[in-house]
Amino acid sequence: MDEVKMLVSCVVEKEGRKIVRVSFLRGMEEERSMDYAEGILPDGIIVKSEGFSETEVQKLEAYMRANRKDILKQAKEINPLRNWMNG
């Protein structure tokens, strides 16, 4: 796999559950050939993807599950209001 960037959302509540959205991006934004996959934790599943093969999606899901604790910790440290005001 080429270099893949991971973006993590803050913890959000949806339908009474606390979830974190995890996005994986690969490619060049300037060339408009960006592959992406969007997953959710704590489930550890990819819910939407474009440009990643089925095998790659399975690897991304395995990565999310293996690193669930660290990713959730990172998400809890995000302050969306501070980030929005400084952005």
C-alpha cells in the first residue's frame, strides 16, 4: 500500500452510542485521485470506501481493531470547539 493518512474525529454520540469516525486517505489531492475509506469505532468496520481493494479494506479494519484503544484515546483528546476557533 502507498502512504495512507489517517484522520480521527472527536467522540460523537449517534443514536445513543458513542462512536469515533476514522478516515483513511491515499493519493494526491491536487490530482483529484484520492482513495478514501471511512470506518467507525468501537465497531472496527469500514462503512464506506472508494479506491481501496477488498483486501486493503480488510487490512484497514484489522488495523482499527488492533489499535482501537489508542485511536479512541486520541479521539477523546480532541476538543472540537478549540480546533474550530483556531482553524
